[in-house]
Amino acid sequence: MYDSCVKAFTLLFSLVCATAAMAGEPALRTIAERKVLRVGMLAGVAPFVATGADAESMRAVLGQNAPPPVRAVDGRSVCGFDVELASAAAQALSATLEVTLVASYDQLLSGLREGRYDLVASALTRTLERATTIAFTDPYFASGLLVLVRDPARFPLLDALRKPGVKIAFLAGTTAAAFAQRELAAAALVPLATDAALVAASDDAAQADALVIDYVTARDAQVRGRVKSSLTSLEDRRFTTEQFALATRQGDPDWVAWLNLFLKHEKVSGGFHRLAARYNAWFRSER
């Protein structure tokens, strides 16, 4: 009987410890102790996050107003609006910024849930589905999805795209993918892995008749002269409103509250608007 009780207690204690480890220590306390803010970012969502040669291309557009690049943990240089915003958060916490780059939004969110970083800052849209497994701050930026078509005479309205054989390209794992799967399921859907692949598809008639793309991503391609084909915004409108927010693990309301206060402070102090003005060629009236 005694042995059974000991075993039961040991099992219960192990489960409690495992649950506590999964929940993690409060982020504010942990960051204060390690003096490092760990931020997960998706490589290649300019002008929010740009890496390597892409970062240098963006800095060339900014000229003398270009920010200094940050070195990610894998050695790649990274810069952009979200990088600077995360740097400001790290400074406010008296911490060093540590950037971990990943190749997809799925990896970004799974890494956050598993505790590999304290925060995600990567032009991430708040959605009800994502909010079931991660926590979001208040939004700090609003954009929206465009549908760009190669032949506006053939595709004057969204309904004209809902036909077999019409090729629709979009970035996999994003709200653009969800929109395409919801609104254009009858067409031939072409998920692509990177923004660069999506921009390349815009110049390849054999690959795509239309693109579902975030406004700022489309604007980035225009600012840097990456699209050679003439594309038209279908119905001359945005089909969604995308609110970008910072993301954290669930179960740490004090950390989310601090981040919301940080965003509010940056806006009230003028720091956020000075930062956004640096990227005005991309944002214009978006912020």
C-alpha cells in the first residue's frame, strides 16, 4: 500500500513539474535574469524583416536613412521595421536583442509555442485560428490582401477566377493561403514557399494568372523594381483587412500587458511614427 502511494505521488509530482516546465517562467522575470530578449522572425517579409542580400537591397533604397543591420544567431544580417521595433523593446527591457530566423510561418509559431523565443515580430496577422494557440498584443499596423491579375479583361471580377485551370499563386501558411482556399477553391491553387518565389511568379504567365498578396509585399516589389510584368489590382480594392501584431506564448498576461504598454509608449512618444516614417516608401498611408 505504501509503495503504491509513493508511486502515485511520484507520478503526480512528475506531471506537475512537466506542466510547470511547459508553462515556463514569466517572461519578464526570465528576460531580466538572462538580459536577452529572444525574438523569432520569418526571413524575407520586407520591409518588416529582410536578411542577407535582401537586407542590403532594402538598405540601399533607404540610403543615408538606412538602419544598421542586426546579426541573427545563425550569422545572417537582418534589418527592417520589425527588427527595429524589437530592438526598441529590448532596449526598454535593458536586454540584448537575439534574433532567430526561420523559413516559414509554421516554424515561427511552433517555435513560439515550444518556448524557443519570447516573442514573434514578423508582420504576423492576428487571426481567430492563431489565437487558439498563441497570444497576441494589440495591433501595431494594418494592411490587406490584394488580388493581382495579369489580364484584367479576362478577369474583371473575383468570380472570374473561380474556374478550373485558372492558376492562383500565394504564400503558403499565410492569410493569403486561407483566403485563396476559402474564396478561390475551384481554381488551380499554387502555394509558394517565399515572397521571392511569389514575386517571380508574377513575371511568369505559365505559373500564375493571378496572385493573392499582401499590399505591403506588393508595394515592396514595386519600390525595388522587382516586377517587370504589368499587373492590375482586381476590383481596385483590398479583399481583407490584415492587422499585424506581436505574438507570445499563452498564459503570461503580464508579458502581453507590458508589450501593449510598450507599443502605446512608442506611439505616444513619437518613436513609432519616426520609425514608420523611415519606411514611408513602402507604407505611405498604411500605418
